[in-house]
Amino acid sequence: MNIASINRRLQKRFSGAVTAALSERCIVLTGHLSTWAEVVEACGLAAQKHSTTHVVNDILCDEVKPQKERLPKISDSALEGQTPDVLIIGGGISGASIARELSKWKLDIVLVEKEADLALQASGRNDGEVHPGIDLSKGSKKHYYIRKGNEMYEQICRELDVPFERVGQYVCFEKAYLKPLIALYCMIRRKRDGISDTKLISGAELKRREINLAENFKFAISNPSSGCVCPYGLTIAYAENAVQNGVRVFLNTAVLGMQVENGRITGVTTNRGTVYPTLVINAAGVFAEEIAAMAGDRFFSIHPRRGTNSILDKKAGAYLHSIASVKDLTGKNTHSKGGGILHTVHDNLLVGPDAVETYEKENTETRRESIETVFRKQKRTMPKLSEQDIITYFTGIRAPTFEEDFIIEMGRRTGNILHCAGIQSPGLTTAPAVALDIEQMAVKYLSGIKKVEKNEGFDPIRHAPPVLNKMDDESRCALIRENPDYGVIICRCEEISKGEILDALRSPICVPTVDGIKKRIRPGMGRCQGGFCSPLVTQIIADFLGVPLSQVKKSSQESDITFGPTK
């Protein structure tokens, strides 16, 4: 790494408006630029591939408006004075999987999440693809973890009772002359990177496997190890199993500051009191940089990246049984690893995502141009795609570093913080493997302070509630005879019963909101998007809690539901 050469590149592009300096193994960029796109470009010019010397962005930008982080309204002393061995910050797939793996040990573990539920940000706003890793370069942490994580999925999902399917992936090409080049690429990936199932198939074979794909595809890369999972379902399952094994989860709990003395975090202030952990694990997603700064250990920067997906009605789910996308070798890297078109574990089709740089870390509004851009491209993959089949859409914010790689390491200036940061696509795939390494690092650190013993009572099995629409008639009837609540259908689109809703309300991490129940067992996920079943779900929640209907919330304490006549 040569700071002089970085500054020459910056000088050539920005005429002295930005400069780089090396500071404690960081490349710190300072200066003044007009647009966020220019800031991202400047930091990208300074970033070193596969390097542990990370870019820190201190560039002032005219376009960037002050962003006030959303914080919970709750203020109490639920955590005041507690001294956990481990404090995990973040209730996404990273934090939840780490909590579960650490529960194998006799440790006092607390996980805090500032939102009203788990997986409300990137972990619940992605396409759910379990990636094969064919497009990741050797030497990156993403490449190291993706094959390990991919291979763990059958066992993890079996233990946690979460649906997982290896549907396979097809990357399709329209130009026949590219075939020798792509064949060489696949061979290199197989021999160098160990992705043994990757191969080329002809356009005719592709058409035989997926009849609705475009007629003009000459060949495709086939990746049978690709799969799909429900990302928020897996996150919740990880966290529930962690709770079953002794972990304590606090929702609506935000980290507001830290006390640091002599290179060690001595206290963490939240809206629910100050805690005094031995070790802090930073799994805060887009806010991982802010957490690192609070700890006096900021050596990287996060640049948020928006991605929008659309969910199509189940009738469209019959069009495709795998994951498919069209590929152009344009030389333009969008950093998007979206599946293109994906058949979900719930038999919908998902289309997306795109990849748009943004400075807004919590703005998840969906924009028409994103949907139009994604559909315009993916109609080349499958002409039958229609925006008329969209039943809902969502946008998530990824959390990449400028090096486009994960940060999995102990603090550099502060000794008792462990960073799990820069986790973007394919973070869902890598989570099981990353969690194992974080577990080992945490136990190693704690073992230097106290005796750490195995949790002999650890149970890796989490049993999901019954899912009636997956049962045969005999099993369903037997369940209804045992408990008639399972015979009362509340959501007709997804065939969800009152008994299943009550099961969700009795789960290890109960979130008694309309959206909390929706995420756990899917009432309101169908064609009508809760148009018919939401009032019934709300009534069941109110009855369960023993409160008036008006006290039931849609998602958070601030999301009131309005009641009254519609005509």
C-alpha cells in the first residue's frame, strides 16, 4: 500500500479536493465533495483489496443531510447494573447466530436490538439466497466463509426446524461466443476455489429444466449448491434457540454510548440502563461504524447500499423452480449478488435486488424506478414476468466496507470488543460459519479472564410450531381434534389458523404485534396482504394480552392501528 500513489489517483480525479493519510493502520480520507456518489468513488479509489488497512471516510459532503438515528421510545432500568460476560449488539442474522453458538458455554449472554423485533433491517430485507460463492475472489473473508457456511445449511436448518431448499442457480448468457471464456472461468473456480458442482449446461438443457426462461439463452452456469431460506425466519429461529439455552434478548434497546478506560470498555449505556460487560460483540449492521467509534476503535467505514425486491403471487411461483438471472460481461461491477429471480421456500417468486449507493442508513422506502429497473432486466431472463403479479415489495440497506469485505476481528485500540462488521451479501450464507469463528474468538478472550466451561445442557434443537398447510389431511385432522383452535382458519391466503397464531404468541421471543406474528407464521403474507385477516389477528393478540384492541400495535410502540367504519 502506497499512500503517495493513492493521493496521485485522488488528485487526478478530484483536483486536490480529497487527500488520504495513513493513521494507525487506517487510510483516512478528508476533504470536501459535492455528492455522495463522489465520496463513494473517492473511498473506492483508496480502498485496498483483501487488505486489513481499511478506509475511514471523513470527507465532508454537500449532499449529505444530518441523519438522526431512530431510537426506541422506551426508557427504563431493565438492564441497569447488569454485568454480563458477553453483550451482543444487533439482532440480525449475525447477532442471533453468534448468540446461539455462544450459548454452548456457561456464560451470561445478553443480546440487545434497538428495533421492536429481530431481523427488521438487512437480515429481514434480502432475497434469502444461499449463495454458492462462484463470483467471490480468493483471499477475501467472504470467499473463506461462504463455502463453509453453504455446506452447513442442511444441518443448521434441520436443527432449527427451518425450511431450506437447494433449488439450484442458473446464470444465463445470450452470446454463444462467450462460452469458452466462461468454461475456463468455471474450471478455475472448481480447481482453485473448490466449488466442485459448478458446470456449464447448454441452452437446450437449460430450457428442459426451466421451460419458462428466455428462448435466446445459448448456455448457462449451473450451481446446484445454491439454495433459498426465509432470512427472517432463520434469524428468529437462531435467537429462539439461543434463548432456550439461556441467552437473554432485549428488544427496543439501543446503545447510546460507552465508557472506555485504558483501552477497555467499562460500561455501555442504553435507553434501559447501563451494563458492564466483560466482552462486547459489535454486530450492529449499518451502525457498526458508530458502535466502533463509541468504543474508541473506529478503523473502518460503512457505506450503505440500498436493494429493492418484489414478491410475486404464488401463481407466478409455478413459472420457475430455481434461481435464475441473465449475465452481461460489461465490466461494470454493481456489487449486487441478488438472485435475479428466485423461487422462495414459501413458493412465491422474488425479483431483485438492485444496488444503489446511499448515505441514508435507515431509509427503506421503495422507489418505483428500482422496481422498474429490476423488472426490465429480469424480463430478459423470463419474459413471463409481470409487474401485475407483485403483491408486495421491500427495500433493505446493506452494510459494506469500502474494501467490500467482512471484518471479523478483535478491536485494535480497545481490547474487549469483537467486530462482526461489513456484513453484506452474502452474509446470510456465511452466518453459520462466521458465528463459529466468533464463538471461538470470544471464548479464547474470556478464557484469559475467567474459567469458561461447556454448557452441558445445551440443546441444539429448536422445534417450530405446527404448520398446517404443510401437513397431510390425517395429521391435520388429528391436530384439530386435539386442539380445535387449529381448525379456525384466520388467513385464507396462507391457510394460517388461530392455533398457529397463539403458538407464535407463546414463542420464546414473543413479539405481540401484527407484524411480529406475520413474520413468524405468515398471516398477511398472501395475495391480499392482510386485507381480510389483519383485524382477526389484531383481535387474537388483544385477547391474548387482555388489552383493548386500540393497544395492539402494527410493529412498534409508535405504530398505532386506526379503528373505525370504512363506509
